Amino acid sequence: MKASFSAPIPCNCSCGEYRQFVRGYFNYNGSDLTHNLCSNTLSRTTWHEDCVTSGGTDLKYGYHSIPFATSKYKNPDQATGCDFEGFDFPGFSVGSLSSGDTLEMHLEFEGKLVDACDGDKQLKSSSWTVEGSGTVP
């Protein structure tokens, strides 16, 4: 994920932020798995903000106030940066797998550039899908 904001929003880029939403499913041997997203769980139909709770902190992509290894601002810094870079590795863990087990993933994402100083007013958006399936040999 990459985004570049142009000042003024309102006087520097500190109000320009990225939001990522997801819906879909992870399926193991014909049954959907529960996938936690901070205060929600992944849904096939309802969009929820894509995030994970780690060490008591909700890690949400694209917030100036929530930097973490896969979500950062620069140019000039995290607090006022105009350039956002983030990355994600969608996947799931089911513990041990056996020959013949089936795995399926279907995730729909929506990324939004917002003005966080104006109630997350949407500036631009983009959507994409990540999916795949397979059988353990």
C-alpha cells in the first residue's frame, strides 16, 4: 500500500491518512474459520476495518498516531509525513495439516485516503481481491 498526500490538508499532511477495510473468509475443510479483527471478526458480507490487536494496542493501517512495522509515514516523519507505506501478508494458521486437507481464502479489501481532520472524509478509494485455494498433498 502506498499513498502520497499533498499539503495543505489543512496546513501539512498530518490530516491525510489511509484506512483499510476487509470482508471475506478463510475456510478449512469446508468450514469457515474465525479471524479476529480488533473488536470485530472477519465477515463474508460486512466491511470491517482491517486491524489486529497486539500487546494491548489496536494496530490499524495508515494512522499517523499508530506506527508499526508494516504501516509507516515519511517525508518528513511519522507525525506529519505526506507519504504512507504499508504492507500486509494475508493468511491463516490452522495448526497441523494432513494430506487431503483443503484450504480456501477469499478476501476483499477497500483502501481509502481520508482527511482525518474532517471526520475521515473520503478523498480517494481503491478496491482489490486476494483469493486462493488448495489441497495439502
